[in-house]
Amino acid sequence: MSRPRTAITPPRGRPGRRAVLGALALAGVLPLVGASAAALPSDRGEGAPGGHCAARALLRVPGAEHQQADCLDELTTAGTVESGHTDPADFAGLTPKDLPVPSGVPGIQIDGYFPDTSTTNTNHGLKHDAQFVVRLPDHWNGGLVVAGTPANREQYANDRAIADWVLSRGYAYAATDKGNTGPAFYRDGREPGDAIAEWNQRVTQLARAARSVVTQRYHRPPARTLATGLSNGGYLVRWQLENHPELYDGGVDWEGTLWRTGGPHLLTFLPPALRNYPAYAAGGPGAQEAQQALHKAGYPAGSEFLWPYHHKVYWDLTQRINREELDPDFDGATEAGTPYCAPGTPDCDADYNYAARPPAVQRAVGRIALTGRIGKPLITLQGTLDVLLPISKDSDVYARMVHKAGRGALLRYYRIEDGTHVDSLVDTFPDKLRPMVPCHRAAFAAMEDWLGGKGRPPGDRTVRRPADAGSAALLTSCPLE
């Protein structure tokens, strides 16, 4: 559902929608609104030798308002990009350019949507939110992976970072757009926090439906169901294991966003970055003080080379749209503030003070807050050079929350030295950063062993970047021990 907003003419100098989205496409923060995969081609291959896709027409996604099941020779992006069964705009910018793409995974793909009233997702020309994708490989290993998407992207966002690899290992895979997409996701819902709360509901809905579809396809329920995701998708893993552990056997949280009623969270550490970065970048007598303020806010020493990019692309937009979702009254009728406003400007997000806001704002955050009370095994990993979600204000805090809640035996936490929030930046700074993708895969394999009784993963630790490892080795290996 969508809550009404007053239309406001953008202030002079405010980037237009096209300019903002162009920057986001470059960064991989959000998908291009309006960029969509082509209408799905008609099915081919039913009745192929060996019964390939023979049961396709009988599969039903419980609760779906619309679905289309197609028989594909290739479920990974090695084939789905060409066939139109993914949208490259959804996953642009999330992985290193040289990340290998596995292939040789035939099976059934089901695309569709659950009932919803918002229409931001234009994939396949559907103009309907709560879209999902379910992929069912011919050669199944008995498991199911369920994922929500990072940022405010659509259902194919994880295809290169996660889906390709788990499908090549034989898992069935399901992902959701979380029920609302794009930089104006906050328009969905009637009350502050509704849009993010829907993310959690949609992942739960898909997990239940996907387990049913897997049972229909393979004539037995999944022996193992794992939740995984990055950034906002990692937050969803945490929330699912806290609130619906009965649906999962475990989860892998890749730098999940932390929401906590008393902070820290995005609305506490992004405003100091917006206030102080311009003075730091300008140099002069105030630069050192501004740099120290950024360090105090959580942005680690040694990460300065990443600050210009994040100021240009991430910090301002992320603050404004999340603040609009949780505290729309801060700027009155203006929608999502004024981009790059100077401190001291009325209603400027650079001056936002979460602790001073009315109790209703904390109640809105409380609706989506995490507790640390996970009910199934969880592996969390985050890069030490993450400067969108600084590690000292995010996963370090969440790990303490899990231990304080008495659930520490269910957690393994790995701090990945020189990892950052978006892996495409490794292509720009190959000598300073390491990719997170292979570390996620190592964590996922460790979870498999943990659940399979093959030994507990290594204890919580900082995973050092091997001093002598070249870029090719770092792209394929991340030993946790």
C-alpha cells in the first residue's frame, strides 16, 4: 500500500531524478527505475529427454497472484541474461568484473508476484511489487536458499553474487524484491516504517511458498533451508532467524544493516559524515578536526580513500531516503530532504539528530529493530573498510547483541580485513581492497559443514588479507582459518 506524499518541486540545484539514478546505476546502490528485463519469452523444452521440466505445468506458488514457469537450459546468468530471465541492471555494480560465472544448470524458473498495491517494480513490464523468482535445478542437492535483495533493488539483484554459485551447487533458489523498490521506496505504506517492515513479511511469505514449490517439484520437502543476503538482504537474514527460525536451518549474513531502537544505525552515523566530509575534503585548518569527527562516527582510519566516492554516491541519498521512511516529519512536506544541503540549512539531513527526535521516531525504528535473539545458526561477515555501514557501528554491535541475548553459541562472526561494502570497488582499488564474494562463499560452505555435522566453523576472528595473494587468488579464495 502507498501513503500519500505532497509533491514538492525540487529546490534549485537539486539533482533531477535522471541524474540521481544515473549515479546510482554507476554505484550499484539501486536499480534504474524503469529499466526492466524484457517480457519473458515463451517456454521451450517441456518433455525433453529425461523428463527435463516435465512437471512444470503442475507447479503452483501458494498465494501468488501471477506466475509464469519456464523451462530453461541455463538458470545462471550465463544463460538468463540472454534469455531475458534476469535483469542485469538489478545486479550491476555488486561484484568484481572478473568474477567467474558458473554454468551448466538446467531447470525451471518461476517468475511472478504476490498480491500488492504498490507498482515500483517494472521487471517484465508487470509494474507490480512483491515480485519473486524461484529457480529449481534439474540436479537438486536437497537444499533451498532464500534471499532478500540489497539496497532497494529488484528480485534479480543477487543473481551474480549469490544465485549463480548456489545454483551450481545444486540448491533451489528463491528471491523477492521485498515488496517495494527504488529510491522512493518510502512511499509504500501508511505509517513510518511500513515499507521496511514489509521487507521482512515478504521474505517470510516467500520462504513458506518456496518450500511448498520445492516439495511439489521434487516430491519431498527441502532437507535444508538457508537464508542469505547482503546489506539490506543481510538485515533480513538476521530478522528472519530472530523472528521465524522455524523456517530455516541457518543463515549467512553478509554485512547486514543494523536497526536498533537506541542506535547505532544509519540515522546516527550518516549525519556526522555529511556534516564533516566537506570540511575534510576542502583541506585547510578545519580538515584534521573534520577527519577526526569522521573517525569518531565510525569511519575507520585508513578508509579515507573511499570517502570521496561514498560522499558522492552513498551517504547523502542513503540518509535521506531512510530518514524519510522512518521520520518523514523531520522536513515537513518536503519529500526526502534536500540533496547535499549545507549544515545550518533548515531541515538539512546533515544536521539530523536522531536522539533529539520525538518518541514516535524511535517507535518507528522499534518496529524493524533487531534484538540479537537468533534461533538458528548464523554466520555474519563484514569488511573492515566498509564505509557505508562502518563495522564498529554495525556487525561488531550486532555480534555483541547476540552474545548478550545468550545466543552466542549460534553465531560465528568474521571481520574481513580490507573488505568493503560493494565489491565492484575492488576493480578501482585492487591494491587496497579484497573482494567479499569468496568470503561469503567460504562462510556458506562453513555453514553447510556446521549443519551437516562435519565440524563447527572457526571461532570469531578477523580474517587477514594474505600479504602475498594476487587479485586472481583473492577472487577465488578466502580461508576462514
